Amino acid sequence: MTQLIIYFLVGVVQDFFFTLNSRYVAKDKVLPAVIFSLLTILMSMLVLYNILKEIDPEKGIISIVVYSVGIATGTFLAMKLKIGFKD
């Protein structure tokens, strides 16, 4: 159960960073875009590596679904909390 909560929270943070990265790219802010890109990919690869390393048919699917819900939540939060941007 703890692992699922961690996957959810990492998904939230990862997609929050991804959405910020997209915004920084659109605004031509190179350094923040590079930093958030690195963090986003690093998190996603570590989670996917962990899920595949400890693959269990039932637990693996649940982990992927929980991680995906976290990603969707991160997108929602990043879109609503326009951190670092004055539009």
C-alpha cells in the first residue's frame, strides 16, 4: 500500500513538473525548461524501472493505474496553480 501511495505522489509531482516544463518551453525560458525536463524524465524512468523490476501481474497493473491517476492529478494541479507565470 505504501508503494502505491508513493507511485501516486511521484506521478503528481512528475506531471506537475512536466506541465511547468511545457510552459517554460513555450515562454523560451531555457534553464527552467531543462531542469524540469531532467526531473520529469528521471522520475518517470525510476518509477517504470521499479514497476518492471518488481513485476507481479496484479500488482503491476494496479501500480501503473495508480501512477497514471497521479499523473492526471499533477496535470490538473499545474494547470490550476499557475506557479511562476503571470499571464
